[in-house]
Amino acid sequence: MPKATHFTTIEQLEADNTKLHENGCSACAETYEDRLKTQTPHCKFGEDGICCRNCSMGPCRITPKGQRGICGADAHAIAGRNYLRAIASGTSSHSDHARELLHILRGTKPEGPYTVKDEVKLIELATEWGVATEGRGIYDIAHEVAELGLQEFGKADGFQRLVSRAPQERQDVWAKEGIMPRAIDREVVTAMHMTHMGNTADAEYLVRQGLRTGLSNGWGGSMLGTLVTDIMFGTPSVWTTEANLGVLEKDMVNVVVHGHDPAFSEILVDACEDKSVVEYCRSKGIKGINVVGLCCTANEIAMRHGTRMAGNFLQQENVILTGVCDMMCVDIQCIFPALATLADCFHTKFVTSSPIARIPGAIHVEFHPDTAFEQAKELVRSAIDNYANRIEDKIFIPEAKQKATVGYPTEQIIRHLDNVSNSHVASETLGGYRGVIDAVKSGVLRGAVAMVGCNNPRVRPDYSHHEIMRELLKNDILVVASGCSAQVAAKAGLANKDAKYICGSGLRRVCELLDIPPILHMGACVDISRMLLLAAGISEDWGIPMTQIPVVGCAPEWMSEKAVSIANYVVSSGLDVYLGIEPQVKGSSQMMELITEGTKKIVGAGFVINTDPHELVKSIIDGIEAKRAFLGI
Ligand code: BF8
Ligand code: SF4
């Protein structure tokens, strides 16, 4: 068994963080820790979700003496409307990301820069959608599939096509409850319309539209995003890589890609490997180019190239504070506007690329599909030129990094299960998820948890993820992880095959047999759609509804509106979601009841909220055991 020191503790991560902060202070830089002080305590009305500025009679807020806004909206209406608007925004973000990718797929051509890499996945999707494939060129098919995918956003009639991938039981529930997702834009627009002054004031109907809007993300936008990414850049496979700030190199040009859009990061990774660019780097006497990822982009490129991961959300400033980030290139979502000013305190070139995310002080280079590769090479050359501008006194690279095995989309999980024969854990009948289901039925595995979401300075960053994951592993509960949660696992050394040594004996046996780490890295936040398909596959192979499988979701430090949308589609899909940060609806007793208990009556699942990670993980384990007891296993 490896020593405890084999894993990186939260205390070690925090010590590095403190040193980096000091490094920043000496460079007159300000970070989120400084700004947090000026924003604490937070506005109570905002925290409770009971301020409204949906019209200019307001803003209105609910107080003991003012129980209604000027129009008469009460706390429930106001909190419900704010909540639904968050879901609409989160759904827009994931879905617009997918839409951009579909536009690129529509323009793919054999000579690139964007091509079709996974033809099998394209043909599968084309067949599912009734697109003729016989005797047609692959690009012809890709363009028609892209066209149909784009129609999922604005079609006048019908529901999301990918809903047909959900178990029939779920589809029946959604149809019966009137929450079957229509066109994605339609659901978002309806949510915005419902929350306009003078429309819905009944919290239940706001929550119902939240479920429907979330579904248009999970079984629509996000799933489309994942599929199209796989088609254009390849379905991920297993890679061993490294994670944490120690992946930055003192004697190499560090190019950091940050954000979410793989169409951007893939091209940059290619540009960093381009022969002429590498030669240019050597001509300057520099050892090489070190391209690393941040946030969800890190997950995307790690799973397709083995690219190393510099960190998650709250580490984005730390990357610049090391003093060796020669260029940070960002696209969309979760990018601190603070990075532009922070970069000015160091030598870092901070480059934005998307018209959706313009930031004052940044160098803006708008990428165009046809010229993307040339633009990317130009940027990397400019990063190489910038290497000479480093300021020696400001350099501090924490040493901490851990090995991580990443890249487990559903296809990989099935492949691993199929590779096992005559096992003690899996049944004789292999194929699909039978092996894992038998392991759960026999109790070797107790269940599985999808660990997702961000880190958040409202709590001790990364701590909740860390504590919860370790406890789950000890209790023979398999973890699948995505987004910033997956990176906590990677940084801590828990996405490493050696992490089996801290697992319970059952999970350890499964890891040994399948040759997997106990935390399966499934990708970025859009890839939570992969988790939906995993849960759907387990439910169908088992022959029980999704609400009954001992699988739940957990977002212990969520912060973004995307996370609110995700939580809604996971719950709508029948899986309980455990939250460690309270949704901003606390000022409404009705809303609190609706999101925890009310949705159980609609979709059979709800939120469990607890800000103490140890209590939260206990309730997760109890929840899984209750599901097992119901099944009599
Ligand atoms: O989509 S987990 S902080 S990086 S929102 Fe953002 Fe949260 Fe990280 Fe990716 Ni997801
Ligand atoms: Fe106030 Fe009603 Fe206007 Fe909201 S919609 S700001 S509660 S008057």
C-alpha cells in the first residue's frame, strides 16, 4: 500500500496556494481571495433569492415588512423566477457551445483544419436520425447531420431527438408531466418569457419549466456537444497524464489553454506540435513548448491527447501567479475577467478568442474555422517570443503534481467490462453493463456517484470534493467524475490506479480486475451527458427504472448557472443530486420544498442539500443503501 504521502492533501494544495498568493502580492496583483474579503458578507437578499429587478418599478426585495414586490410577487414567485433564469442561462451556455461546434461540423472538409475523426460515431448518429449513408461521402453525411443537429435548437415542432436514447420509462414520465423538452431555444425563451414581469407567479410551474429547460440541455445541447466533439476530434481514450501546477515548466514555453470549446483548444494543441513552430522555438534556444489545460478545456484535451492539466476553476489565477505562463488563451465560460489585469502584473500574454467572451485589457484574436490553424500558429510563435520577457524574481512554480489516468467515456467503460472474462465479479454473460450490475447486485460494489461541478470560495476550495470522494471509495462506491471535480481527483492522486489502495476491498477488487482507477474521469461538464447515457444503460440492462438504480449525482462546491441546469436534468433523469452549496432560493419555503421533495412527485428524484461535506457524504451513502434495500440487494 502506498504511503499517505503518495496522495496530495488539501493542506499541501493550500500551502502552495498561499505561497502563490504571496508571490502575487509582491507583484501588486490581486486575486479572488482579496476580492472575496470585499464581498463578504454576501448580500442576504441575493443569497436567499428574494430580490427582483425584472422590471423598473423595482428593484424589490422581500423583507418582514414588505412581503410582496410592488406588483404583488411574493418570495416564492421571486425566488422561483430567479432560479428558472439561472437554469435558462446555464442551458444557453452549454447549448450555444454545442451550436458553435455544429456550425464547424457543417464546414468540415478533408483538407481541414476541421475534419471528421470518428466516422463510426458519425454513421451511428446519421443512422439514428434517418440520414442516408449508403454510397455517400463521409463529409456529405457530416454536413447533413450538422444541419439536423442545428434544427434541434429552433425547430417549430417536436421534441429533442436524443431523448430517444433515454429509457422508455423516463420518456413516459416526461410526456405525462408535460416536461418533454422541445427545441432548445424554445425552452430557454419560454423560461425567459415565464419570468417576465406579470407572468408566472406559481413556484411549482417555474420549477417544472426548470426541469424541462434542464432536459433540453442534458438530452439536447450537452449531448449534442459531446457527440459532435467526439465526431470531429475523436472519442476519448485512456491516457496517463499529470495534474496540478507542477506541470508548468521553468525551461519551456508554457502555453495555457482555458475555457470549454474544444474547437479552439484542439487547434492550439496541434499548433504547439507543428514542426515549423517547434523549430522556431528551438531556434530561440528554448527546450520546447509545454501546452497545458485549465478548467474543462483541460479535461477535453487530456482525454484526447494526454495533455497535462494545470488545474481547475480556482487555480486559473494561480497559473499566472507562477510567473512562467507565457501565454494564456481562453475561449468561453468560467474565465475570470480578472485575468487580464492579473496578466499585466506579470509578463503573461492574455488572449481572448470568442465574441461571446470579450474582456477589457485582453489581446483579442477571433478565430475563424478556415484560418484557425494559421492563427493558432501565430499565437504560439508570439508566446515563444514572450518567453524572454519573464521576470526572474516573480517566478515560483509549486512542485506538486500527480499522475492521473483519464479518458473513460461510456465506450471505454464497456470495453473494460468486455475485456474481463471468467471473473469473480462479473457474470458469465458479458456485454453492456452486466458485469458492473452483477458487482452491484452482489454487494462487491455498493453503487456509483457522479461527482461533478466547480470549486467555490464560499467553502474551503476542493475540500468537499476531496473528503467526499475518499469516503465513497472507502465504502466501495465507484466514482465517475467530470469538470472541476475530476480535476480535484487528478490533483489529489485519486484518479490514479494506485488509489485502489484506499478503497474498500470490493471496489479494490473491481479496480484490479478491470485495471481501472476507482475514480473514472469522464471529461468536461458537457460530458455529464455521457453520465446520463451510462446511467440509462445500467437502468436498461438491469431492467429497472433510473430512479431505482443505486447511482446518484453530487456537486459539493457548485457555483455556475450551468451547474443549476445540470442538476435539473440529472434530477429529471431520475437521479438524486446532493448539493454542498445551497441554491439561492432559501428565502422561499415553497421553493425549498419543491426542489427537495416536490420534484420527487414529478420525476421521482430531488436535491439533498447539506453544506457539511461529512454529513453530505453520509447522506449519499445512506441514500445508496436505501436504494439497495428497496431492491432487496
Ligand atoms: O463547465 S465545473 S467551474 S470549468 S462550470 Fe466551470 Fe464549474 Fe469548472 Fe467547466 Ni463546469
Ligand atoms: Fe418588483 Fe414585481 Fe417588478 Fe419584480 S416584477 S421588480 S417584484 S414590481
